[in-house]
Amino acid sequence: MATAIARRRTGFTHDIEIEGGHKLVADEPQDAGGADEGPSPIRLVSAALAACTAITVEMYADRKGWDLGDLEVEVEREDDGRGGASSFTVTLRVPKPLTEEQTERILRIASKCPVHRAIAGETPVEISDRIESA
């Protein structure tokens, strides 16, 4: 099981602890009532999608022996007007030319990253039916 814990610092600023000793800060922008001390949760989702896509593609290319060079993945998010997203657009950039077959395979593999699958609705999310005392 993987664990991430968000603890309120002040306002909407939260310190996040992730297994493995990693720490992040999440907050809302000032125009949404936050202090802008870190990215908003939906921005973290966009960043997670970019990182996951890059890692998934790089792992695949490494297994195939393909040198992609310095891969760059950009994620554009269309806001839904409620602090979430109505869509994400992922763009991959590679400095080296790819064959048509490599391009097709890379694009197919990019959509198989775990974050893509999760936000595309392939992973159920369940809210526990109890609230625990701290």
C-alpha cells in the first residue's frame, strides 16, 4: 500500500508527506484564498501526469534501445471553472527524429502511464465511510 498524508499548515497550505521520506507543499493561489506557497492539487495532478508520461516513455524507449535524447512532456489543463480540470492535453517533444513506427509506439505507450489511466477514470476512488480521530 502507498501512503500520502496532507497536514494543514495554515489557511489552505498543506504539508504533504509521501512514503519514502518525500515532502511537498500544496496550496491554492491567492485569488482562490490561498497563500500560493505551493502548487494547487490540480496542478500537482498535471505535474504528475507529465512526469509519469515521461518516465513511462523513457522506460519503454530504453528497453527498445531507442535514444530519444532529452524528452520533454508538456501537460496543458483546461480548467473546469470549479478548481478542477475538464481535460488534459499531453504533448511530447523529442530532439531526435523518430520513425513512423517509433512515433506510433511511443504515443500508444504514453497513454498507458499509471497517472493517465487513473485520471482517465480507470481507477476507482473510494472515500472511507468513517472519520478517524487523530
